[in-house]
Amino acid sequence: MDISPEALAAIIGIFMPIAVSLLKRATWPTWAKLAIAGGVSLAVGAVSTLVSTQVDVEPGSILTAAAAAFTAATVVYRLWFANSKWDDRLTDLPI
């Protein structure tokens, strides 16, 4: 199956709100929460590019895949996850 890095990152991005909520704390400032989301997005973009690309990996393709993951995660978070009991419980777990 041949899938583009952006499509794979967007699919993974659907599940990113769970991972980001596990990593962040509710009391953190907004910039710290955004930094966590950005870092996870870059990691997802890099992994999806490495998995999908067989020969050359370019920084632009990693950033494009990271943007796709961040966008998908933001949409899912804003529509279904923000201010939910799941989000509250995950951000309160002592990790």
C-alpha cells in the first residue's frame, strides 16, 4: 500500500490529542501546551515521512507532514476533545 507522508500523518493526527493530553498538564501556560503539540507533530511528521519515503527525506516533506498532523489533531481536539472529561482526566494523570 502506497500512502503519502501527509496522509499518514493526518491519520495519526486524529489520535494525537490523547498523546498530547497525556504529556501536558492543565496548569501549564498556553505556550508550553503549544510547544508539546508542536513537538509531537514534528515527531509524527518525521516518522510518517521516514515510513512512507523509501529514498530521500527532505526537511520540507517532514514539515508538510507535521503540518498535516497538527491540523488533524487540532480539528479533532477542538470538535470532540476540548473541555471533555477525557481531556481533564488525561491532563491530571501523574506521569
